[in-house]
Amino acid sequence: MAAGTQAPPSPPPAPTRTPRVRRRRRVGGRTVIGGLAILVVIYLVAGPLLMLVLTSFQDTSLGLVIRPPFPWSLQNYTDVFADSGTWSAILSTLIFSAGSLLVAFAVSITCSWLVERTDLPARNAVFVLLVAPSGIPALILAISWSLLLNPNNGLINTLLRLPFGAEGPGPLNVYSLPWMILVQGMSLVPMTFLLITASLRGVNASLEEAARASGSGFATIVRRITLPVLRPALIGALIYQFVTVVTALDVPLVLGLSGGVSVLSTEIYVASNPVGGLPNYGVSGTYGMFLLVISLIPLLFYNRIIGRSQDYATITGKTFRPKTIALKRWKIPAVLFCWGYIAVSFIIPLLVLLWASFQPYLGVWGLDALDRLTAAGYGEALGGAQFLDALRNTFILGIAAALGGMVLAMALSWVIVRSRSKYRALVDILAFVPHALPGVVIGLSTLVLYLILPIPIYGTVWIIVVAMATQYISLGTRLTTAGITQIQVGLEEAAETSGASGRQIWQRVLGPLLRPVFLNGFLMIFLASIQNLTLPLMLGSNDNVVLSTLIWRRWDYGDVTGAAVLSVTMATITVIAATLLRRTTGTRGL
């Protein structure tokens, strides 16, 4: 090597490779809450669903078998779908459902917009009186309309025949499909109105204001902005109420069977409660499976809309306040429409109940009945220990079922809307399944389940609470899912970036924004629970009597006065609850 020649530098040492440590993914509080909610709903839904499948595929002509060996058979499906009466009942059910939904949504959308967005006079009173009919059980509502429009001695028919001196039945016959549609549609309005009102209240009015400033007319704004933004809420309410109609029993039972109109729900009732012989739960379970299938089909379409939830988000970090629209020359027609509907749907049936409650017996309408007026029925119906026990159990049932149902619904809706899991549609379907199950199936499966499980709630009011919360999970999720859809996800992300925990995000971001939705849902489940008749009858005992079962017992025993007194009491409770809700979430003005 020549002098002065430097040796080439040695290559740098190879870097030491440190073993890669896999970081554990942090599980957030909201994920834990969502997971627990899913486990709870699986527990609540699995029993009724398995019982429905079990009964539909076994021969129950000699009774229901709940332990192996099971008498498996497809005979129930053959008997049901080979019967021409089934297809006639399906057609009547579809006509009955479509007509009832048309009545309910036409009234609810119109009244929701008038109450929330316009200067309608006494709009708080309108809100309360639109919700109040939900406190009257559909059974009693159908009975009151039967008293009004009975073709032989109904009050309205009597008055219509009087000027012409006509004799005989008519001219109106409440025991027909058109009147079934009208009465059922009116019974759907309170819940539909609350479902739509909560979402309409959350729509950012700046979108409508921008369209109005651009020269768009009222019809264009409603068609291209208001209705598209409300689409998740409207479709959610439509699907929920569709299942409500196809499984409704009260109106078809009172008005339909007397007029020879049969729908699927009455077919289930007749199979489960035959005049003679043993109940055929296999046939009723087969009808229930069919109802479940036709109820879940529209839910798949709804999940596609919720999958694009940010397209409908209107609540951002900016302050918004809906602008009150002046009705001007339309004020008088709007007032007549709202108060005319309230008179037909609530005031007139309530007056009939009031009249019946002050009669010792229900006789012929006329001036002679004025001499029979007495308040003795109130003292007899409300003065005993049985009424006080039923009233206490009713409040326990309503409050516990509403609170549990809404808390569970909020957690499930967050999973459905915010989660990126491919199973979120399955969660929504699972939450919706109880609403598609006939109440008799939920009641029967809950009864059998807690006879087997070592949980001491059989025979208490708490077994009815569990069944009621199960049935109305879907009611809560229809409302909370639409509410969370309207909240921009950026608000949660901003709070999370600032270091807020999952609990703090719920407490300071989602909670305040969803407060009107939660309170509306609480009221709806409370009202639906206290007037529900099927589950308390299926799970009832002498220790867990509630007002709805007490009303039914009075009516079944022929005590029309006592049933009317208790119905008036329940309607009063509803008016008070609706007033408190409006003071909490509504405007302070008239």
C-alpha cells in the first residue's frame, strides 16, 4: 500500500433490530357500553324468538311441549297457507295497514309542522291534546266508537235518523273495514306525532332559510329540504307503525269480528284463544313467523338509508334556532284542522266515556238518561285497595320500562349509526324483532322462561316490566337512531380530540343534544306500557294487576261504568304526562 493512502472506511455497523411490540388497542367506554347493550338485547330477544320458531314447527294440538322430545312437524304451515281464509286475511291486513298509515301520517306530519314551525295559536295545548288519546287503550277507543256508530242504537246514527223519522239500522256501520281504518289510524297518530316532532325539532332551520332566501317557494322547500332531511325519521316511524298495525288486535277484535272482517292478528287470537278446545299455539306461531318476515323486509331498506347517516346530519357545532313561520291567511284553516281532529279523535270519545262513567248502566240514549246521572261509579271504582295497588303497579311498570328501554335504545342506536362494524345492520334487526312478534308470543315465552330460570320475578310486576321493555326496544331505537343520525360526527370527534372520555362525550355532547329525543321516547314507552293489555293479561296474577287489566276485567264482567271510570282516569294521567313533557321540551309560549 502506497504511503499516504488511507484505508477505505469500514461499513457502519448494522442497526440492531428491536422486536416490534404490538400495541394493544384501547377499548373505549362507548364500545363497552355498546357491547353490553348488544348482550342485553340478545338476552331479551332470544327467548321470544326461539319460542316462536319452536311453536311454529311442532304439533301443539295436544298442548305446547317445552322439553324434548319435540313433536316436530310442518303441518302448521300446510294448514295455514293452504287455507283460502289466510289469503283473504292477508289482503284485508294490507288494505287495513295502508289505509291506517295514510290517515296517521297525513295528520301527524301536518300537525307536527304546524306545532313546531308556525305561529299556530295555542300550539302547546294542541301538542298535549294530540298526545292525550294515547292514554286511552285502543280497546276502549274502539268501544267508544262502537257506542257512537253502532248501526242499531249508536248516538250518531240515532241523531242522523231523527230528522227523517227513519227506522232500522244505519246509515253508518262502524263494523266495517273503512271505519276500522279510520279508528286505527287515529289511534296511531299520538305515537307517530311524537316520533316526527322530535326529529322536526332538531332540523337546522338555516337550510330552509337559505332556500327561502334563494327564492324557493314553500312547496319546493318542503319537497327538497324538509322531507329529505326527515327521511330517516319518517321511514323509521313508518316501519314501526306498519308493524303496529299488522299486529294490532284491539280494533280488529271489537270492530272487525262483529262485521265479519278478519285480519292476521285476529287469526292469531282465534288460534290462541279458541271458543272450545285447547289453544293451537303452533298455528298462531306460524302466523307470527309470517308477520315477522313481512315486518323485517322493509327494515332492510331502512338500514341502507341509515348507512348514509351523515347525508342527513343537520345538527352541527353552530347555534341554530328554528324560525317561526307566520301562517297569515292559513291560520284559520290550520286552527280548524287541528282542533277539528282533536274533537273527533279525543274530545268526543272522552265525552262518551265520561257519560258512561256517570251512568249506573248503559241504556238507550235520550233525555231519560239525565235522570240516571250519578257519581257513585267513581267512589266504587277508585275507592278500593285494588285500584290503589293497580295504580302503583302501573306507575312502576311505565317508569321502569320507559327508563330501561330508552337507556338501552340510546346505546344500541349509537352502535347502529356510529359503529363501523359490518354487523350493525344485524343489531338493528335484532332490536326490531320484538315489535314484529305478537304480544301473546312475547308474553308466553317470557312466562315459560322465568318459570325455568332461577330469577324470582315470576308473579311480580317486574316480569311485566321485562316483557314490556323487550317489546318496546324497537320504539326507542326508531327515535334515538334518527336523533343520532342528525348529529354531525365531528362534534364527537372534536370532543375526543380534546381528551374527553366516552362518558364525558355522552354527558356533555350527545346527552344534551338528544335530551328532547330521550324525553319524547320516555313518554311514548311510558304511555304504551300503561295501556298495553296483552302482556299484563298473559303475565298477570293477583299481585301484579295494573290499570289496563283492571279495565279489561270490568268490561269483561259487564261493568261498563267501572271500565269507563278507569279509562277516564288513565286519560287524565296521559294529559298530565304530556303537559309535563311539553313544559320540558317545548316552547314556553302558547
